[in-house]
Amino acid sequence: MPSFPVEQTKLSAEHIGMVFTRDGKSTNVLSDVNLTVGRGEFLCILGPSGCGKSTLLNTMAGFLSPSSGEVRIDGEVVRSPDPRRIFVFQERGVFPWLTVEGNVGFGLFRLSRAERAQRIAHYVQLVGLEGFEKAYPAELSGGMKQRLEVARALAVNPDMLFLDEPFGALDSITRLTMRRELLRIWEAEKNTIIFVTHDIDEAVQLADRVAVMTDRPATIQQIVEIDIPHPRDMGSPRYLELRHGIFDQLGLAHKV
Amino acid sequence: MSLLARLRPIAFIAALLVLWQIAVSMSPVHILPGPWGVVGAIVELIQHGLLVKYAVASLFRVSWGFALAALLAIPLGLTIGWFSRAEMALNPLIQILRPISPLAWIPIAILWFGVGDLASLFLIFVGCFFPLLLTTISAVQSVPAVYVNAGRNFGLSPAALVYRVLYPAVIPQLIVGLRITLGIAWLVVVAAEMIAVNSGLGFLIVDARNAGNRYDLVVAGMVIIGLIGLSIDLGMRSLERIKSLRWSYSEE
């Protein structure tokens, strides 16, 4: 049961099922997924590769319609993507034909020129891309591109962010920095974040709660509350305890 | 590129010209005019004002035939590529029409438009239309879904999605297609002018042969066609260097 009052519910997924049919063969990807996410919560969905967690995220964001069940955000059934909630894609989703400025300003077409410029400057600065405003994505590193995509998402002031393994393609050092920056931004912007990952450490470092998924047909096995305040000490007994708990959940050994 | 590397192709062409001149002067029978003869012929064309006149006539036909084809093929290709059902319906027809050489259309072009500019325009149009259509369709289909999804996520209307995402995403491939197609147009115009009109560089070549076996003029015409084709291609290539279009040519 959610650890927050019902009126604080941002998103609820009820009995989500997803069946893909291809060449007459149907694959059961999601089966009876139930999930509630609180306003301003940072939730990680953790599961093995190919278990259907991206499918679940795409369903919650409105890119896919579930075969059964429904997703509600602020009480309304989700039927399509919406600029109030932005999806940060697994592959680099920045537009290569636009500069850093152009990308950050992409979703700001309803604002006046002055407001747009101000918003762009703010978010370029927030993700630390000052001095690169006129650069094209091809001139940026992988980490910078991912930060650019986060800035593009934040610039439209979304109240939710869906992140699909956003740091998966980065090296482990950049990945750590990016997690710290994401937490800093989340604490400043107070959006609701749903973050998909297959990395146990990433989930335990970032999330308020971790939803652990089973293999296909995926469903939520358990929800683990990470009751450690930020900044989190990765060597603390509680951190290791939670981490081990999830290892066990996934049926993994503790030794390599 | 170093100066030496730049000079290398020029040196190579110069060496070939020298060999050509030697071979022609040693040959007992007249098989080809020598380079000097060709230079003389080009000078003669310039003096009579024919070089500019014919080149302009050919370029005029190429520009119109090419522009008309681009104007029709690109929007049509964007539409067909976007709607997979349209692609399924039209693809067989396109695949049948595509391998027919534009030259096979010559009798029909003359039947429809008579002997004149329109017939040659039509031939160039046919030669450009199908390659451009196919390039555009495949360019649309290869646009990564992530760009389209991102565009939808930010609440773009269908029209805005086309001109802010789809169109910029296909441009680099489209430029390559346009470059290749313009090359085809330049090939077709020569053939079209041999049959359908009495001006232009293609006409110069048949006319020089028919009116007194002036092979120096024939080769002069060929050289001019090659040089103009080269400058057209260089011009199109410079488009690929524009920064906002260059992305797909880099590591992306």
C-alpha cells in the first residue's frame, strides 16, 4: 500500500496488461501491473533487461495503449503523450539538427521570444552547458548530450519526468556524476520522476522507492522503500542491507 | 589538403592530355581530334557566342525539369513514407516505372509535347522524379522513431511535426538524393537534346557530327558537359557542409 495519502497520488496504474502480437504469435509482456506513485516522488522501476519495464514506462507516458487496465495521472486516464510529462529516451533523443539552444527551446514555442530566451538560459545553466549554447549535439560528449536532453525536458516545466535508462550508455564515472546532478535538479524542481533501470546500485542511490519487476510476463514483485536521506552513503550498513535485499529479490548471488 | 595533394589530379590530367596529343599525332588514321584541336573548337564556340548560348539552354532545361520533379516528388515522398498504407499501395507501381530508362520515354514525349523544349523538359522530369521519390520515401522511413516521439511529447500539431521534426530529419538524405538526381538530369538532357530540340550541348554534339563530321566540336561539347557537370556536383556538395545539415555526415 502507498505510504502517502490518496490525494497525494500523482499516477496510478491499475491492472496493466500488455500483449504484443507479431506473425500470429502473441507475447505476454506485462501482466496485472499495479502501481501508485506519489506527487514529487522519485520511483525507480528495476528489472532484468527485456523484462518489459520500458513497455510499462511507455504505457504510463501515453506512447503505448495497454491491452488491459488503465493508467491515470491526476485522476485522468492517459491516452496520449502530453507536454506536462516528458519522456527522456534511452537512445539519445536530442535533435541533431538543432543547437543546444535550439534543443532546449524546442518545446517552448508557445512562449514569447524574451521568455523563451530566459528559460533557455536558465536550463542551460542548470545542467552546466554554459558556453555550448551554439554547439550542435555532434560536438558534445555522451554525458553532455544526455544532460541536454534532460534540460530540454525540464524547460517546459513538466510535472512528471519519465526516464528510460537515461545513463545506460555512459561510462561509470560520468554515470555517477549524472545521478548526483539529477538528484540536485529533482530537489530544486520537485517533479515526479519515474526512472527505469536495470542497475541495482543506481536504483538504491536515486529512488524513494524501488519497484522490482519479475521476468516476462512482467509484474511488480515487490516495492522496496529506500529510507536513507540524500546524500546517501554507499558504504553505510542500511544502504548495503537494502542493496542485498534487492539482490535476493532478483535471485542473484552476492559473490561473483 | 596539402598543395601537393591538390596538384596531383591536375598533374595527372595534364599527363593524359600530353599522351593524348602524342597518340593522335602518331596515329596514321584520324580516330580522334587532339587536345589542341578541341581547345581550338572551344575557342571557336566562344567566338560565335554558341558556348554560352548552348550551355544556358541546357542548364535551363535541367533546372526546370529537375525543379518540377523535386516539387512533386518530395512532398509526395514525404506523404507516402509517412503513411505505410500509401506505401504498400503505391510501391509496386513505382517499382515497375522506376527501371524504365528516361530515354524509353522519348517517343511518348514527342507524341505528347512535339519536338521542342517541353518534350526535353518532360524527359528530364521523368528521369528525376522516380529516384527523388524513392529517396524521399526511404529517408522518411529511416527517421528514428525517437525523434517523432519526442516531437509528439512536446505537443506538436501534425503540421508542426512535419516541418519541425520530419523535414529537418530527412534533409541530409534528401540532399544526397538531390545531388545524385541532378547528375541524372544532366545525363538525360544531352540525350533529350539530341532528339527533341535544336539548341543545347546535346544538340551541339549531333549537329557537329551531322554537319560535316566536326569531331573537334563533338569532343569540345563532351568536355564542356563534363566540366559543367563537375561544377554542379561541387555546388551541391557545398550544401552538405552547412553546419545544421552536416550532422548525419558526422559520427551520429
